[in-house]
Amino acid sequence: MTLDYSLIGKRIKKRRKRLDMTQEQVAECVDVSSQHMSNIERAVSIPSTEVIMKLAVALDTTPDEFLVGSGKFPGENWKAVADKLRLLNDRQLDLLDSFVDWMVEHEP
């Protein structure tokens, strides 16, 4: 799968505008310069995985909305679950990952 950074930048900009935020506001939340934020939206700079994750949090969405254009919002539960996941340590996340794999395999 090849990522289209121009399209990713457009999706980030669209989400930012939908939330009526400036590039400067988002840049501050993500801890990047306003110029870097502009460069990401124009596909002049390629955002790191860390920056994509921070953008998703700052813009109240999921990274897949930027990467593949298909953010999933099955209600507001995803945000509450994501907030709880951030509190888990690596061992707990590994266990949870195994449990989710099991659930997917055994879905009726």
C-alpha cells in the first residue's frame, strides 16, 4: 500500500477546518511549528507516525481518517476506550491484543 501524502494532508486540513481550528492551534497541540503543520497539509513534509497519532488526538479522530480516509465512529465509545488504552502498560496491551484477536476469530 502506497500512502498518498497529498491526500493525507488534504484530509488533515479538512478535519482541522471542520473543527474551526487554525494551523497554529493544531501545531501547538501537536508540538510542531506552524510552518511544519503547513508543510504537512501541503505534502511538502511527510509526518512521522508519532505526529499522525498526535494529530488524531488533537483533531478528535482516528489516524485511519487521515491515512485511508475511513475514520470509524461507532458512537462515542471509541474515544473513551482509547483514553483508557493510553493508561495500560506494555504487558497489559499485549494481553488485550491477544484477547481482541480471540474475539475476532470467534465472532459468530
